Amino acid sequence: MIEIKNLSKTFRTTAGTVEALKNISLTVNDGDIYGIIGMSGAGKSTLVRCINMLERPTEGAVLMDGQDLGALTQKELRKVRRDVTMIFQGFNLLMQKTCLRNICFPLELAGVKKEEAKKRAMELLEIVGLPDKAGSYPAQLSGGQQQRIAIARALATQPKVLLCDEATSALDPKTTHDILELLKDINERLGITIIIITHQMSVVEEICNRVAILDGGVVAEEGEVSEVFANPQSDAAKRLVFPDGEEEVVPVHPGERVLRVVFNGAMAAGAPLITQMAIDEKIAANILYASTKCLGDKVYGNMLLGLPEEEETVQRAIRYLTKGGNVLVTEVKENVQ
Amino acid sequence: MFNKMFSPENVAEALTILKEEVPFALWETTYATLLATAFAILLGLPFGILLVVGEKDGVLPLPKGVMYVLNVVINLLRSVPFLLLMILAFPLTRVILGTTVGTAASIVPLVIAAFPFVARLVESSLREINPNIIEMAQSMGASPMQIIVKVMLPESIPSLISNFTIAITTILGYTAMSGTIGGGGLGKIAINYGYHRYKYLVMLIAVIILIVLVQVFQSVGTKLAVKLDRRVKH
Ligand SMILES: Nc1ncnc2c1ncn2[C@@H]1O[C@H](COP(=O)(O)OP(=O)(O)OP(=O)(O)O)[C@@H](O)[C@H]1O
Ligand SMILES: [Mg+2]
């Protein structure tokens, strides 16, 4: 478990002081895939760098399983860093070393014997799906492959926590999806807690179970991803959930009831859900807003549906939509306009 | 002058001198250059590393005073003209080798002149490293020493080789210069015959051999740097 307690970070430069983080408190539980999302300059990188003390917090503490990381000596900290590893937007591979040597690198640092390190690296190459790239150099790999090598490297010391700072921002949507799948798989199979920093809502939608929205150095909103999606409270959250501005696109007819449907990786195979509902249940839903996309055979994103007034129809629609799983439906009570 | 320079008797005379003296001079120049470069790298490399890692936000910050002294000493040695430095180094050379003449003796001032230069070259090579790579190593729990040995040096090998090639060609020039005040090699031949005895043809040929040597060192160095650079797809 990682607890961030009243953490603040102020940068003092010749150009003036920047309060990058202000009184942040968050708890990341074991096994979470925790998203930290925010606009550029919100302080995301600073926050993640404070978690492994690459950046010393000005105030507050980071506790890992109750241990205050700020109180550790450099040597103790280096040891903790084997448990909290990191992947980066720019991959940061050693360009003059083969993929195998790159993966061996953290093991070498930890003093693991060469043969043993190599064996472990080969296993990891298998896990990330690149067993044939052991002898290749990073420059010979695509971006997605390089990030896989970086992930394998980050897993080498069998960490408890994996920090990802914009790990998919340099990749195309398909590759992003593949990498996120890999991270999810790692989370499930190896039980590694993952903290993902991103500015893309789609990344959070796709794999996170909890999310914190960072805005101007403060946590604007925090909670289960499905909740935050279904009912964004803060302006920052609304901006992220409805990047095009919800208001303009939602003309609600008088008496109409509105459901927010959040697709969290529902199967998109066969006929689209809304059309299917019209056929099966004879409910004609009015699509007021839709921001969904298909990744592989799954749907992500959310939709606002206008439904007739009758309670029975609304309940029936909710049951129908949630039947297949990975779809979250809530009624929007407040005025969406 | 040129007519006279290439007259049959001059050419014949030059050829005999060259046949007798050039092979040995070439050997002297080459070994003085290589040995001086090796020592200059041995000394310059750690200084160059310190210049980078010892900075305020480097991986092994050193006291400000230490960095200041380091920089001043290197700049001082770099600003003294080589010929003067060689003369100034005579006492030291005598202590180390017991003599101030000969090729071996010229290596001492060569090293003194070249190592600060090498230190600056190493510094510039190490500064080319992407700071994110160093941060990556820190995030994985690397100690400052591990960062230097396992990250900074291996990652900058192509750049270091290019810069060492510059060093070797510069030192070759110094070696030739040292021939004028007691050192051996091609520089000595050029000065002795060309300047003191007006045998310009001999001087011309000695200079041409020096040029060829520079070319050889440079192209071997460049090839090696490219070959060892894994960032290039080949
Ligand atoms: N070393 C530093 N010195 C001074 N200011 C800094 C430093 N690092 C970050 N900042 C400032 O802190 C704020 C937050 O920066 P940070 O890099 O954490 O943002 P971010 O959310 O990661 O943005 P992006 O999405 O663009 O990466 C910015 O205003 C930035 O200018
Ligand atoms: Mg950032």
C-alpha cells in the first residue's frame, strides 16, 4: 500500500517559485491499477517522481507499507527502488546495450550473478512477448517493442509497484492498447500494483480501477473510475470526461430521462448494443451524446441516452444494458441541459 | 626555389636521407603519439568525469571549491602554449626520466599538455547523454559509481572514440612540434633538414608523411566510432 500524505512540492528557480503540488493525499492499495490524470503542467510527473523520491517532497510524506520513504538513507532508498520501478514516455533504454543486457541492468545493479540475470531476462522477454529480440539493440526495435523491453526491465527485480509516466504517450492507438493489455496482464498475473500517469482519459478508461484527477497541483477528484466517469463532479473531471463540452451536444426533450452509459471494455462483437436493445426490448433510445471507441473487440467511453418517461422502461433498459458486464449505467438526475 | 628543390641531385640526396631516417622517425612519432595519448586519456578521463558528475545537480556533487580549482587548473594548463609548456616541464621531465631530450622525454610534456584537453573532450562527450537515461538508472537504484561505470561511459562510447580521435591527431601535431626542442620523430627531421639545412624537399616529405598519419588516425577513429555506435541501424 502506498500512502501519499499531505504532500507538497515547491520548485524554487531563478525565475520564481512554482508550487507544483499542493497538499496531495492519496492512497493506492495493493493490486490497484491507479490512474493519475491531468492536463499538461498539472504536476503529474512531479507527483510520480516524489513517489520514488527522485524528487524530494517539500512537505508531507510518502509511506510504502507504512515505511516513510523520505526518512530513508540514500542506500536504503536505492534498495526500495528495486521494489518501486518505473517506465517512461521515452522508454529510456540504454542504446548501446542489447535488449537482453538492458533487462539485466537492474539485476546487475542489485549484484545478481550474470548467468542468473540472463536467465531471468530471458523469462521476462517471454512475458513481454519478445523472446527473439534478446540480441537486438533498442534502435532496431519499434516504439512499442522498446516499451515492452522497458517493461521487462522494470519487472526484473520483481517489484511490488510499477510507476508509468506517460508510458504510452509516444505510441499509436493500437500499440497503446497492446501495451495497456500487457500492463493489465502483469497486474493480474504477477499481482503488481501499477500507477499510471497519463493525460489521456482513454488510458484510464481502459485499465484503471481507481483514478485521481490532478488539476493545478491539487487533487480535484478521486475515486473508482466507473464512478468518476458516470458522475464527474469537478470541472477538471468534466473537462476530461467530456472533452468536447457536454452542454453543447445534449438537447434533452421535456420529460425525457437520461442515462449515462459507461463502456468499460464491453464486448462490441455483433450488433451494437443500443440497436440491439431497440430490437430486443423495443426501447427506442435517443443518443444524446456519445464518445466511444472500439479497441480490439471491446468498447470504451461513454454515452448519454434519452429514454421515455416510464419508470418500467428505464429499469428494463438498465437491466438490458448491464446484462453483458463491463457496462455501467447510472441515471443522470441533475440538469444536463 | 622549386626548380632547385626538385633538381636530380636534391632528389637523390633526399631519398637517401629518407631511406636512412624516416622509418625510425615514423616509429618514434607513432609511439610517442600513441603513448602520450594513452597517458593523457588515463589522466584526462577521470578529470573529465569529475567535471560532469561533480556539478551541483550531477550524480556525485562535489564541494564548490573543489570544482572551482579543478576548472581553473584545467583552463590554466590549456591556455599555456605547448612550446612554452614543454620548456616549463623540463625540470619535471628530468626528475621522471633523467633527461630532457629524446622521444621518451617528450612524452612527459605531451601528456601534461594533452590531458586537460582530453578532460574537456570527455566532459563534452558525457554531457551529450540524455539526462532521462541517468534518471532511469537512479530510479532503478543505481549508485553514483554504477551510473558512471555502467551508464555514462558505455552510453557515450561512440562520442568518446570520436573525441579521442581528435585528441590523437592533436597530440600528433604536438609530437611534431616537440621535435623542434629535443623530441625525436618526423618533426625533428623536418626541422633539422628543412629549417636548419635548407633541404626543403626532405621537410616537404616529412610533412606529407605527417598529413598521411593524421588521415590514417582520423579515418580509423571515425570508422570505429560508427561501427561501435548501436544507435545506428546496421
Ligand atoms: N525541476 C523543476 N524546476 C522548476 N519547475 C519545475 C520542475 N519540474 C517541474 N516543474 C514545474 O512544475 C509544474 C508541474 O510539472 P510536471 O512536469 O509535474 O507536469 P506534468 O503534469 O507532468 O505535465 P506534462 O503532462 O506536460 O508532462 C510545471 O509548472 C513545471 O513547470
Ligand atoms: Mg509529465
